[in-house]
Amino acid sequence: MPFAHVTPDLQDDLVRLRRDLHREPELGLELPRTQEKVLAALDGLPLKIELGRSLSSVTAVLRGSSPGPAVLLRADMDALPLTERSGLEYASRFADRMHACGHDLHTAMLVGAARILADAEFAGSVIFMFQPGEEGAGGARHMIEEGVLDAAGTRPVAAYGLHVASSFLPSGLFMTRSGPLMAAADELHVTVRGAGGHGSQPHRAKDPIPATCEMVTALQTLATRSFDAFDPVVITVGSIHAGTAANIIPAEARLELTIRSFSREAHARVLEGVDRVLRGIAAAHGLDVEIDHVMGYPVTVNTAAEAEFAAATAGDLYGPERFVWGPNPLTPAEDFSYVLEEVPGAFVFLGACPPDRDPATAPFNHAPDAVFDDGVLADGAGLLAELALRRLASA
């Protein structure tokens, strides 16, 4: 059985790359400096490289010594609009941008996997998917539309990705699960329209505020009384705005909410149910309602066989004590879900909480003081490379 070859020099190179990326984070779909650094890190490897047309993506294909199937490995590259408070000597140079989700580690790990595989013997092809715009811009969907899944000339038989965690997992511990791994996420922006008037004469107005309050409580009832507790949904109203003074009935009220779900069936049902509840309450009060649905990412669903394969590979490579099965899906959303809708595969978490911090209390991803352990870089690169090698060998 093959084992990915990781050298101390590779770890040192990946730390330098990761910290260089961390100093100069970029947002969204346009990451010109990040793309430039990735291309420089891949320079000299026997790769066929294509750059994105509508985004700063990098797609690199490595051909084996003989024809065969393809496997896809993915890393996201974009940062978050946060002001860093980590205190690191290589902290972001920009006041409003930070690699707070670990995408700089993901990028360095995928470069490492490419270097490992460039020296390996295998049949088939590996697609390296360096993706911008995971943080809300749907970069994976854009890359799929531009042909990343067909970059090797044949669709991948499997796709794999890694995500580091600054808390909840000890450094170096891998975790995944079969089936739903991360939630679908949607937003609704709702405007309830009535007729304004004087607060002393509510019967002469159409007050949107009581109806809006009723909507909030009805949505919580929808979530707890219409869905299986073992296939739940989460509805959170995060913003309500109405009115300008105590004695003025406003003409409209606004609320914004997020909806999380963990299966495709629940996702479809909750969107229909929320629409029905909002429109029904508005009609009962003689009001109009406008609902703007901002579709988020789908449920991230691991193929059962690929999750088992990833677990076995991590255990073989680093020891069974370095892997745990996740008991429940995680509530954040992830746009690798678009890839997994098209290709069998698995998404794996890797603990990167610094050893001097408690994973139970350390700042989570997206926090301005989140810190990640560089010591996991070579291990992440090694697992990605080994997944590709073994999957190609078994196809």
C-alpha cells in the first residue's frame, strides 16, 4: 500500500508559504496576489495549469505514468473581512482582512500535496483545485461552471478536501462523518408592509409590528413542530427593524433571518414552510409581505464509502488515535458541497488548535483572535496526497 512521502524540508516550505499568504489576505473571487503566490509555489512541477476566467482560481492537473481515472483535491484560498487581533508576528498587513478561517493553511497543504504527488508513481490524474470565494461568493460553483471537474479529460471518481479548526479538535486530530457533515445555509430578507399612522389611533393604520413579532414566534414553532428532531432545522431571526418614534405607527417593518438544514429534503420543506407562514400571517393581518430569498450553500454530504476510506487512510498514515468519527453534523456551511453534489467524496476536518491552548475554549474559526497551529501542515498535505494515491490505485 502506498504512503505519501513527507520530508522535514517540505514542512518548512509550507510554513513559509502559509505565513506569506497570511500576511497578505485577499477577499472574494479576485485574489491576484494569492494566485501569484500559488503559481510561484507550483513552479517547476510537471503540471498543466489553467487560470480562471471569472475568478482568480488555479486548476492544476498532474498526469501519472500511465492513463487511468482522476481524483480531485481542493483548497479554498480567500480570507474574511476582519481586523486581526492574534498578535502574531506574521499577522495581516491590512486592517480589514484576515485569514481567520484557515484557508491559508488549506492552500499551503494543497501545494504540499502537489509536491508529494509529483514524485510519486501512479496511474491516472490528479486535479488540484485552488479556489477563491468560499466565504459567501460560491467560488466552487464558479469553478465547476468553468470546467474544473473536467480538467483531466474525465470526471473525477472521487473528490477530497480538508478544513482546519482553531478550536474544538486537538491539534493533529482528523475528524469526519458519513452523510451530512455541514449544514445548508440560506438567508431571508423580509419586508412587512402596512399603513402608518398615529400611535393613539391604531385602528386607523395597519400596524406591521405585531404581525412581524408574530412571524418570529411562529417560525420557531415551525422549526420545532414540523420537523423531525433527528433531521432538524434551525431558524434564527437576527435582525428586526421598524419605526422611528414611540407614538408613530410605521408603514413597514423588516426582519432578516438565517435558515440551517441538514438534508436536502428538510431544506426544501423548510423554505416552503417559512414562505407559507410569513405570507399567511401577513394576510391574516391585512398586510403585504415581500420575501427576498438569498440562496446559500447546499448541505455538505459525504459519500459513505469515501468517508470510510478517508478514515481508514488517516488511521493507516498517522495511527488510529489520530482519527475520530464526528457524532453530529456541524452547523456552518461550506461550498465544497457543490463538488460533492457532482462527485463522490469526503470532506475532513483537521484540528489545528495550538498545543498551548484548550480546544474547548480557544477562539473558533472566524474570530479575530483565532490562531492555527502550523505544525499540521505537512500532515494535511500527506493525507491529501495519500487519499489520491490510494483512490487511484483502487479504481
